[in-house]
Amino acid sequence: MTDVSAHDQADLDEILSPSAVADPYGFLERLRASDPVHWNARYRSWVLTRHADVGAAMSDLRFSSDRISPVIQRERRKERPDLDLVETLELLNGWLVFRDPPEHTRFRRLVHKAFSPRIIAAMRAEVERIADELLDEARDRAGADGAIDLVQEVAFPLPAIVIASMLGVPPEDRALFKNWSDDISALVFGAMEDPDRHDRAQSGMAELVRYISQLLERVSVEPGEDLATALVQARDGDEALTQEELVAICVNLLFGGHETTTNLIANSVLALARHPAQADLLREEPALINKAVEELLRYDGPAKAVVRLAAEDVELGGRTIAAGDRVFLMLSAANHDPEVFDAPHELDFRRSKGAHLAFGIGVHYCLGATLARLEASIVIPRILQRFPSLTIADQELEWNPVILTRGLRRLLVRLDG
């Protein structure tokens, strides 16, 4: 580790400074070079930035995903605990991403039966239909200057409609999930500078839980061909999901099932607009789309980091990460590590070396990765073919100021240049 002055240390702690939010890759490159196992005093967390360290920690059960239980326990020990907050956190605690084996193993085994590759593959025609419909509507709604907000018109509604359709949510109800998602995301994804995040998350979660509970009651009586029915009916021997587990998993799927893909689509369109040679290559060789999606996930993926808690003392890079310490595993830094990727800051659809960590690794590998890849591989080529002169109209991009995700608040584009 390079010696770091007090002044430089303070700079390296500013992980949510405007410059670091706008360009996490430059910020994290400096951090990886000077202090790859870094104690962030501002957020009282360790920050790992090397590909090897991030990948190893994601596969090491000494780095626990159970980061909600300690918060619940701390809140309950208060003289006047916020019971509404506890209720919200207890539901989050049922999400797959916040569980460790053996509970995670059981949950994942049951959910996987309802979220199989066969079910995802069967969604292709529906995703194509939704993508075509949204792009038609975007063209119709473009302003006099030919501009649209790609996030609002395409990147958000596509995955939201797809996952809601899979769960059997009626079309007229799908718009409800946008506000609920925004409210919950402030808490889940580390909007640490937002003082109202707990209140907003409680409100959004309560409304979403009521809706999902009613949905599950309906499919229990009138089963269909949807994912909600498959979850209700999922069995492994005598094991099934409890009502509380079903609600938590459906909320997790509805929430996580579109947030990642929204960011992937918008970030990819931005990257392609900034790299016209790569966009032209993909138009000329559409068979490259699967490799292109993997490179777009690596280059400017939808997640900047995942969080773990040290379950015991861990020695790493000459530092001691103490039991109970929070650890940010910086996917963005790992995916730009020059030890793994040649010219990591370049977008290259013919890249052959290196494996990105955008969807994680190990037992917590993203359950929705196959669906996200399918959606991106369908909508991105359609955007390129329909709008070959697309340009970015935003003079100054506004990124969501959170630690864990990499997403734009909007992306104004001119469809015809």
C-alpha cells in the first residue's frame, strides 16, 4: 500500500462526491492504485477495489450478506424503537440478497424452480413485443426537436413491464411500481446523504406489500401461467415457501427485476452514443450482441458495488477487517482492473480476455442475470437499427448519488441526431 497523506485520505473517502458519482472509474482507479484495501472513515466501511479481492470476497462466506439483521437488532435495542422501520427492515431481510446459507440455499432452490431458464426463454417473444411497442411510442412522443428521455420512455418501462407481466400484474397497475421502487431504492442502494430515506422506504414498502399480498391471494385461488403462481406452487419434497417468504421474494423480484436492467439499458445507450465505431460494428455484425452485452456490463455496468459484513476477522492486503465491519466490494473498480483487462477504460466488443463481475459470483450470483441479458440483447440492437443517428441531448448528465448502483436520473436523446 502506498503511503496516503491525511489530505489524500479525506479525498479517497469522498465516494459520493459529485466528481466520484459522475466518474466512479477515475476515482476508484486512484483508490485501487494507492490503497486497494481502504478504510473509508466517512462511511466507516472497508472499500475493496482489486478484481482478485472483490471476486474472492464474493465467494468467501466469512463476508456475510446478512447486513439487515444487525440493523434490526440495533433498532430494537433502542429505548424507543421505530417499529415501522423494523417492519420494513424485516421484509428486506427476507430478500435472497440479504440471506446467507443455509437459509439462502433453501430460498434459492425453491425460487429457482419458478425462475428457470425455460421460463425466461419463453419470454423472448413477449420482450420483443414490449420493446417494439415502447420504441414506437417513444418515436410518437418525441418533442419538436426529436428528443425523448430514454430512461422514462424505454429503459425503465421495459424491464418493469416484463417482470410485472411475469408475476401476473395487470397492465393498468404497472405504473404504481415506479414510485414504490424510487422510495425503497433510497434505503437499499445506499443514498446515505438522503435524510428522509427511512420514512420514504417505509411508505413505499407498506404499499407494495399490500399489493403483493393481494396478488398472491388471488393466484392461490385462481392459479395462472405466471411466475407468482409458480412461486406459490414451488415445492422441494415437503418444503414450500411461507406466505411471508413469498411476499418478500415477490417484492425483491419486482424491485430488483427492473432496477438493474433499467441502468444497463440507459448506460449502454450512453456508451454506444459516445463510441460510434462500436455502435457501427454492432449494426454491421448483429451476431456480436451477446459479447457486446457482456462488454457493456463490464464497461459501465448497472451496479457499482455490493455490501458484505465481516462475520469474523479477515486478513486481507496487510489489513485486518474486523468482525462486524461493513465492506463495499466495488464491482466498478474490479471490472476496470488493468491486472485483468487490457485497456480497461476502452469499450471493445471483440474483447476476449477477462471475466467481469457485474452479476456477482458464487452463491449470490444474480438470479435475474439471464433475464437482464435477454432484455438488453433485444432492445439495444433495436435502438441502434431504428435510430442510427441518435445523439445525447443532455448537456450535463445527472447520476443517482448512491454507492451501490450506477444509474442516470434521465437520459435525453435526440432520435435523429
